[in-house]
Amino acid sequence: MKLDILAFGAHPDDVELSAAGTLLHYARQGKTFGIVDLTEGELGTRGSVESRYEEAAAAAAILGIQHRTNLRFADGFFENTQEAKLKIIEQIRLHQPQIVLANALHDRHPDHARAGQLVAEACFLAGLRKIHTTHQGEAQQAFRPKTVLHYIQDYHQTPSFVQDVTPYVAQKIEAVKAYKTQFFDPNSSEPNTPISGELFFDFLKGRMQEMGRPAGYNYAEGFVVARWFGVQDIFALD
């Protein structure tokens, strides 16, 4: 059950939209990864809970995800509580990831910032041995991930660093389009949303181009860190 990277999303499709290229990059290097969706996206304007599960499974197959689960928090109404933290701590201790990816700490949807803070706090608390959790009746050992990275979502943010995802753009877009009820469909009779328009994928590619340009990459995904990194050799920096 151990994974190298564990990516959390407030809603199914959050991770695919903002960090799928990064996951594909490290999968190519032999790293293992999984996704934990906090909610079922039940308040989404388009689609249903049932379709979200089907779409999440389809996206997982496209990305080659080793593990995906849903904690079934209340979409739009989950809070940063002890109970919520303990459920996330259980997942962290179960999979013992070196890297955790989490929602943006400031974004259009209020669930995103709340989820980002919740996951970051749970990552710290997961390392405290006096916090007791169990999985399938067995006591878990304390474990703290090495790094928490917040992916950039709808609102523009200056990234702490960017990851080159140029070779993986087409596969990322395919994974996002697996959420077919959420995005452009000329035959859909459901209401329009900020992400259902035909031009949304132009925005998604444009955002990746914007992130990549200063670093000399065609396409990149950006991340924000709360704690800065140390380096041993500045000549190894891109």
C-alpha cells in the first residue's frame, strides 16, 4: 500500500486538472502514486455522484493510478475538524508517501482552500505518535510526509517552482475529458458552468504554457510551498 506520491483533491477532477502531468512525469520514473478525493462532488451543477465515480475510475485508468479512494466528506460543507483530520491522517499513515499534493490555499471555490489547509495540517499531525489511528482494526504508526506541495488551480498564483510536463499534455487532457459530464459537450442540456465552455481547454493549456515559459518549458504545472526548500548545489538548478 506504500506510495511515493499521494495527491488529495477536494473534488474528483481537482488533481487531474492541476497535477496530472506531474503524476505522469514521476510515473515514467517508476514512482507510485494515488489519489484521495475528499468529497463525491455531489453539489456539482452537472452530472451526478454516480457519474463522478464512473468518470474518476476512467481518469484513473488513463493515468495508471495505483490507488484511489473517496472519503465522502460533505461537498461544500466539510470543515477543518478533528474527525476530518483523523480520516486524512489514516490515509497518510496507510500509504506513507514522501510527497503529498494538496489543493491551492487560495482559490475561487472555498472547498479548495479549506481542503488545502486541512491536508497540510493533517500531514504534520500524522507524525505525532500520541495521535492514535487504526486501519481495518490495526493500530497505525506515526508517519510524516517529507513535503507538501499545493497545486495551482483556478486563480493565478506565482509558483514556488514549476514541473515540466510537456510530454504529458495530451494524456493529461484525455484524463480531464474523462469527466465528460463536467466539460464541453455540445449535446448536453445541463446548465453551463465556468468549466463547461468550449474554450476551457484553451485556458488549461494556456495556464500550463504560462507556467512553463519563464523556465524554458513548453508546458508546466506550478506548485506553491509553505516551507522553502534547501539545495546542496545551485548549479544543479534549472
